[in-house]
Amino acid sequence: MLPPFTIIFPGLLPKLMFACSRVQDRLLELEQKDQENELMKQYLNKLCEEEAEKIARKRQEQTVLRDQLNSCNDEILRRRELAKEQEKLIEQRVIQFQEEKAVSLLRF
């Protein structure tokens, strides 16, 4: 037996069925888009995590390189100071030698 509204509105049932079919199709499309969006969100989150890890590694490498550079600079400064001290000692010895030579020449 047909529903009572089909008697009052002939041809309505196929239209309703078509409309329901379109709604179901649209719902399926929306569900598929939601799934695609979720997959894209997961993918983008993974990319963000990987990029964050990459940035953290670079920062760590930069810290290590900066420490090495500072250490090398400190060593250069230390060696320069040592060279200056040695140069002063050599100058003092030369002056002392010249003074001793002058004194020895004055004795004769």
C-alpha cells in the first residue's frame, strides 16, 4: 500500500526519493571532505613537528659552533697575550745585554 500523501500528491514520491538521494550524496561528499581535511591536518601537523625538530637541531648545532668559536677566540687572545709577554721579556734581555756591554766597555 502506498503512503497516503502519494494519493494526494501524485509524483511526489519520486521527487522525494530523488531529493533524499541528493542529500545522501551531499552527506557522503561532506564526510569525504572531512576525512580529507583530517588527513591534511595530520599531514600538516607532522610537517610542523618535523620542522620544529629541524629548527631545534639547527639551534643546537649553532650553540655548539658558537661555543667552539668562543673557545678558539679565547685561545687566540691567550696566545696573543703570551706572545706580548715573550716579546717584552726579549726586549728586557736585549736592554739588559746592552747595558752590561756598555758597562763592560766603560771599564776598559
